[in-house]
Amino acid sequence: MEQRIPLRSLAPELLARNFAEAEPGLTPKAAVEESNRCLYCYDAPCIKACPTGINIPSFIKRIATSNLKGAATAIMDANPVGASCSRVCPTEILCEGACVLNDASEPIMIGKLQRYATDWAIQNGRPLFKAGTPNGRKVAIVGGGPAGLSAARELARDGFAVTIYEAKPLAGGLDTHGIVSFRLPQSVSLWEVEQVEKLGVTIRTGVKVGTDVPVSDLMDNFDAVVLAAGMGYVPPLGIEGEFLDGVYDAIQLVEGTKSDELPILALSGARVAVIGAGNTAIDAATCSVRLGAENVKIVYRRTKDEMTAYDFEYEFAKQEGVEFSWLTAPSRIIGDENGKVMHLECVRMQLTEPGADGRRTPVPIEGSEFLMPVDAIVTAIGQKRRTGLIEMFGLAHNRGVVQIDTATHVTSNPKVYAAGDIVFGAGQGEAMVVSAAEQGKRCAHAIREHFASAADDESGPEQVAI
Amino acid sequence: MADLTINLAGIKAPNPFWLASAPPTNTGYQVQRAFEAGWGGAVWKTLGEPIINTSSRFAAVHFNGQRVAGFNNIELITDRPLEVNLKEIYETKKRFPNHAVVASLMVEPKREKWHEIVKRVEDVGVDGLELNFGCPHGMAERGMGAASGQQPDLVEKQTMWAKEAAKTPVIVKLTPNITDITVTARHAVMGGADAISMINTINSLAGVDIHSWNTIPHVGGKGAHGGYCGPAVKPIALNMVAECARHPEIGVPISGIGGISTWQDAVEFMLMGASGVQICTAAMHHGFRIVEEMIDGLNNYLDEKGIESVMELVGKSVQRYSNWGDLDLNYKVVARINTDTCINCNKCHIACEDTSHQCIDMLTGASGNYLEVREEDCVGCNLCSIVCPVDGAIEMVEIASDLNPMSWNDRQRTLARLNAGQTEMEVV
Ligand SMILES: Cc1cc2nc3c(=O)[nH]c(=O)nc-3n(C[C@H](O)[C@H](O)[C@H](O)COP(=O)(O)OP(=O)(O)OC[C@H]3O[C@@H](n4cnc5c(N)ncnc54)[C@H](O)[C@@H]3O)c2cc1C
Ligand SMILES: Cc1cc2nc3c(=O)[nH]c(=O)nc-3n(C[C@H](O)[C@H](O)[C@H](O)COP(=O)(O)O)c2cc1C
Ligand code: SF4
């Protein structure tokens, strides 16, 4: 039997350094230079490529003309979580990917400029928006993640009385708990939460709808409900040994590094295998590196071409020293006599010819099983659906994906709207912070429209005459 | 949100940003689009006898990769019939009653011509008139534009003729192609001008193509001087506005024009005495939507400073603009280099060494090379801080003086008292 060193946590100072934001912000000089490079295109493709439609040339011109408040306002007006998005958006495939300078020279660093302006707003501290005059209507929002916050912000600006129910002790959703701090410090997400609270939105944290308050309470006491509960933790792998000591859920792993309450995993010196190759797998892998792991391997049954993580994430993971085991499928987790993870049994895969969907399926190569010695395994194969909650609301869904009208985001119950990860999947949308934000906005606008037209119907001709 | 409305000699507008008389205000379609975008006023493209323009009209000077540092044109006044313009002015004013619509006019220097055109444009409801004595090309050959704008007596006489017929405020637009703009400004005021605007464009040749040897722009291989505008002319325009603003015999509101492309530029013009600004090149470079950024920036600036109305800015810096002879010769600043933010490009050293007073030393210390100013030798010229690429890395700090303030003029007066027979002149 091989020698195993007991795993430890890194020293707090080292952890603090490892989990501090990795990417530095632009200096004032860099921001001025970069903002002046922007062409201020008309009908700019970057605006169209941003799911929330931020007026990018405008906010950049405002940076160039020392109007940082105006820049931050333009950003946050279109995107209530614009500070987080400046850090986590896959800008290469969104705004920056659409920049007309891509071929002519270098695309404008839109994300970094967005961060520069919103960092200013965070430091400046003064609110950018005001609540609307109360209109007497009440809306409940389930989930205080990007989708819920975005809906709340827009509704509050329209004069609705908004209550967010958030199961966790802090709002912000995955921005607060799920995206690693060295990409998105928690303080940024909490600032966005605070901006929404300052508009008079009540955020009831630590209240889980369906458990702590019944769904009927919301349905009875509010004029409309926005369901923005996201998705859950990582689903089971369905292989032997996955409940052994040393097998972790990727999202919980990250959550532990972002919370003062949860224990930090002792991974110093560990050999870690991360199963999956999406965004979560990358975050879990780089997180493990920063927790002090000696060797981190991403184990994926397909190849680099099929993985769902973005190119920049892949590059980042490689830079962090993460290794990739392509065409490798985990088949079994083997523990030692104390029930502690010891080996990941894997089987080599090969890809078939492309099927009807154009995707090549991985099939095991017979007899290629091998054992990968590991101290910890992190599962990152996706997120569970909130089917239970959806069913408590009695909403039509497709295997946990709430069915909506894509224009209004109204569900099968006309009083309930849904946005964010809870409607993502089954060919619908993208699981991104920015799309959650846009969908939250759309729900809010649809609710506004709904009650505006309801008000029109109620007012008789004699009332109009005054 | 501050109050952005302005009142320029009785002409009111929702904000100080007006389009100058130029291609952006050529038609009703354009002016209405501009108002929709947020512009507070527009001075219609100069009306007069319609002309024929050349094809190939504009050129620009690009500076180190930035487009349009300066803009040059050989366009003339409107090329559309007066009736068409009048009809569109009427329609525009009807749709936008609260926006300022000013008609720019240029006719032959004849009394009845001025009377006639003033009457015709006032009949369609303009808020004011701007007399274009500034176009530096084409029209001058016909005795109009700069040709009359360079002769103080003609400025005065024509202003008077326009005023005889005018019921709305008359703004006289001045040409910068003159030695002392306060002379023509004064004559405009003597002629009865309610306000003056400046500057029109400056005589210019944008460039020469070093391969074809043609002028830029050229019309079939031939060129002629044009008028220069855009960011490059701002300091010239700002000085002219300031000189007029502080001149005791001028005393009428000023509409500031020339190189304004940001809200900060507008604030500078207003601080130097302009009651509002006019803009052409920035709109031509970016479209009408650029005004949104200007309005937002101005608003945030005023809020930040706790200023309730933009009109409070007007003239706030004028009294600080003086004559060289009145500057304090005992005031002293020296350069100080912040080694923490200095990036060691050594630009300041070589600028001072080769072209100023040789007082920035390149030194080596424990942590490497650094730069230091020998303050006793520094004359406080600012050159190093100008060439320094990092904001704040070189600060010009004031050195307290034990001497009382003394200007050149003070000095001359004192010397004269001490020594009757002194002949040196006052410097103004
Ligand atoms: C590890 C990881 C990394 C990611 N990285 C990126 C990235 O770089 N860029 C990017 O754009 N996207 C990224 N994403 C995706 C992104 O985080 C999500 O798409 C986005 O957060 C979805 O927002 P949401 O508001 O729909 O859901 P969530 O952010 O999940 O928020 C839902 C909220 O609802 C609460 N809730 C759930 N059930 C209840 C209940 N019954 N009662 C009350 N409250 C409830 C939850 O506690 C949570 O706070 C990442 C996701 C993960 C997991
Ligand atoms: C193409 C062009 C045409 C112009 N035509 C006129 C004109 O007809 N009448 C006039 O008074 N000024 C005319 N101008 C001058 C502008 O009104 C303005 O005074 C000048 O461009 C300075 O402002 P700017 O730096 O913002 O462009 C013209 C300028 C340009 C660029
Ligand atoms: S801008 Fe271009 S297309 Fe338009 S008139 Fe001028 S030369 Fe022609």
C-alpha cells in the first residue's frame, strides 16, 4: 500500500492570497487609452451581442470623458448585475467577440472597461437608481440570484413592492456562492444585492419556499410570482463508491471557499480528479489548485472539442497547472479500509462516427480499465433540477425545465413567471449570469405590461374623460 | 438633475448643446432627428442665394491613430432653395416649439437684401438670427462671409441693417481669420448685436498627398484653402471667447463654437463666458447621439458640484483671464516626480535636458533607476509634466515665496516712480 500524507488546509494568509481576485483591474491610464480606442460604432454589434443589450459604445465614451457615474449607470441600467458580469461573462463569445475591431486590430476590452466603471460605482458607494412611485402591487420572487435580483430591481423601479425569498443566508445566488472568488469576489455580488435592497426590496434570506413558507402563501398574498430558484447541486454520477469520504460536489466545494461558515476543504498536497468538463469543472479544478492540491486532473469522457467549458476557461485552467485526461470515463470509485477515497477506476473511450445530431458518442474501449490514484474526487457533471419546487407551484415543465412563453416568461400559471437557470435546458437558453439577468428583466417588464393593460381595462371611459 | 436650460440673449433652449450652422443642420429631417436625439437647439445651415458646391469637400487631420483631430472643408452655404428651407424651418419649429431654431443668414452687403431675408425667416417662426460673417472660402470671393467679417465697419453696418428689420435676437457669428477678434466683436455690438458667436472656421489646407502631390482635399487635381474646425481649433476658439467675454465694451452673451466634442469642452467654454455652445465636427464624426453623452456628463458634473443650473457656470473663469503683464512674477511652482507612480520612460528628463532647463537628474539608488528634479534650478515651465504619460506622476507644486506678489506692470510702475524717465511699455 502506498504512503499517504495526511491532507491539510493551507495557511489562512496563503488561502487569502490564492482566493483574491486573480485578474487585476485596468489602471486609469489603461482605461483612458482603451476607451479612446473604441470607435463608438453606430448600431454597434457589441450591443446586440450582449444579452442585456448594454449600450456599450455609450458607456465607453463616458469613461473616455471622465463620466464614470454615467458609464456605471448605463451599464447597471441595462444589467442589474453588470459588475459581476464584467468579470464572469464569456466576453469572447459575446460583446468582445462581436467587436468590429476583431479583424482590424484587437477587440476593445469591453469586460475590463465595464469592470472599471462598475468598480468606480462600488467605491463611490452612492446608489445609481431610485425606486418608482408605489403602484400598490406586490410581487414575490423565489431566489435571490442574478435572475431574481434583476427582476426585483426592475420591478422596484416600476413601483412594485417586491419581496425576495432566498434560501441561503446571503442573496446573490451562484455569484455569491458558486463562482470562485478569484474570478468573482463575493463583495461584488453583495454590492449588487445591496443596490437592489436600497430600492426598498425586502430580501428574506434563510427562507426556503416550499419548506419554510408554503407556496400557497406566495400565491395568495402577491399579485405575481417570479420563480428564479436556479438549479441545485451536482447530481449523482451513478457509479459505485460515490458516497465515499473524499468525494465532493463541485458547487459545494466552491461554496466552502466563499463562506465563512463552511469549512475549507483540506486539499493541500492532494491529488484531485475532477469529473466533467463544463464551467463548473473548471472552477472546481482551479479552486482545488488554489486550495493547495498537488495535482489536479480533469477527467472527461469526450475530447477537448466536445467540452462545454469556454476556450478562455480551458486556457486559464492549463495556466493554473490543471491536467486534462480526455476520453477517460470514471467507472468506479475505490476506497481504503476507512472508507476514504483511494482510486478512481477509469476506462478509456473512443468516439464513434458522428450520429444524427452531428455529435460523436464516446464508447468504452474494452479492457482498458485502469486505476488513477487519488486523494479526492470532485464531481462536476452538471446541476440538479428543482423539480420538487416546480411541482409545488404546479407548473408545466420538461424534466425540471420550467416551460415558459419565451417573450413574456410567463409559465403555465398566468400569475407565475420564471427566469434564469430554472428555465435553462432542453434547448432553451444559456446558463449564464448575463442571460439570467436579462430574463429577470423580461419577467419584470412583462409583469409591468400585464398590470398596465389590466389598468387600462379597468378604467371606464368616464374616468378617462377627466 | 440640474437645470440645463439656457437663455442666450432671450433665446431659450432645453440645454446648451446646439448644432452649429453646417451640414448637420442642412434640412428639416436632420434638425428634427437632432432634436429627437437630445440637442437643445440648431442653427440652420446658412441661408442665402443657393450656391453650387464642389464635389470632394472635406478632409481631416488624423493624429497618431485617432481620427479627426481637425476637420477641413471647402463647402459653402446652403445649396437648397430658400423656400424649401423656410418650409422645413416652419415644420421643425412647429414640432419642437421649445427647442431653439436659429436661422443663419448670409446675403450681399446691401441693406434691402438684409431686410428682405430677415423678414422672410422671421415669418416662419425662428427664435433668432445668426449673421454669418465668417465663411472663409467661396463666399468671401463674392464679398460675403469672411470678406465682410474681416472689415469692422461692414460688420457693424450689416448688423445694423439686420437689426432694423429683426424682431428676434440677432447673433453675429465672427470669423477667427483676423488679428484681434474683439475689434469685430465690438463693431457687431455697436451695430446692435444681441449676442455674438465664435468661431467660424480657420483658413487651412489639410495636407498634401506626398505621392500624387495633390492638395488634400482636391477637386479634379486642384485645391483651395478651406476652413479648419474640430478638436484642434478648441484652444484658439476658447481664447477668442474669453477675450470677448472679458472685454468691457463687448458685454453681450456669447455662443461658443469651435472644437467642442465633450461635455468638458462645453463646461470650459461656459466658464469662459459662453452662455451656450454650438457643435459641428463632433456631430459629423459620431452622429447626433453624441449629445446624449454630453448631456449626461454635464448633468453628473453639475450634480457632483452641487450646481443647480448650468447658467451658473457662465463666466465663472472670466475674471481669472487677464493680461500677461498682470501675472505675479513672484509666484513659483516646481516639478516634483512621484517615484512610486513613475514608469521610468525618461521622457521628462530628455525634454528638460534638451529643451528646457537641465534640472531632471537620472539617478541610481538601491532599488534601481529613478528621476529627481533639482528644484532650485527648475523654472516651473510644466514641460516635464506635459510629456509625462502617467497622470499625476509629475506634480507641479507651489513653492511659498516670502516676496509679495508683483506683476510686470507693478514692477514697471514702481520703477517709473523711482526713476522718472523710464520708457518701457506696459505689456497687455
Ligand atoms: C461553478 C459555476 C461557475 C459558473 N461560472 C459562470 C461564469 O463564469 N459565467 C457565467 O455567466 N455563468 C457562470 N455560471 C452560471 C451562472 O452562475 C448561472 O447561470 C446563474 O447564476 C443563474 O442565475 P439564477 O438567478 O437563475 O440562479 P442562481 O444563481 O442559482 O440563484 C438561485 C437562487 O435561488 C435560491 N433558491 C433556490 N431554491 C429556493 C427556494 N426554494 N426558496 C428560496 N430560494 C431558493 C438559491 O439559494 C439561489 O440563491 C457558473 C455556474 C457555476 C455553478
Ligand atoms: C462642412 C462644414 C460646413 C460649414 N458650413 C457653415 C455654414 O454654412 N455657416 C456657418 O456659419 N458655419 C459653417 N461651418 C462652420 C461651423 O458652423 C462651425 O463654426 C465650425 O465648424 C466650428 O465648430 P466645430 O469645431 O464644432 O466643427 C461649417 C463647418 C463645416 C465643417
Ligand atoms: S458621406 Fe460618403 S456616401 Fe455620404 S455623401 Fe458623403 S461621400 Fe457620399
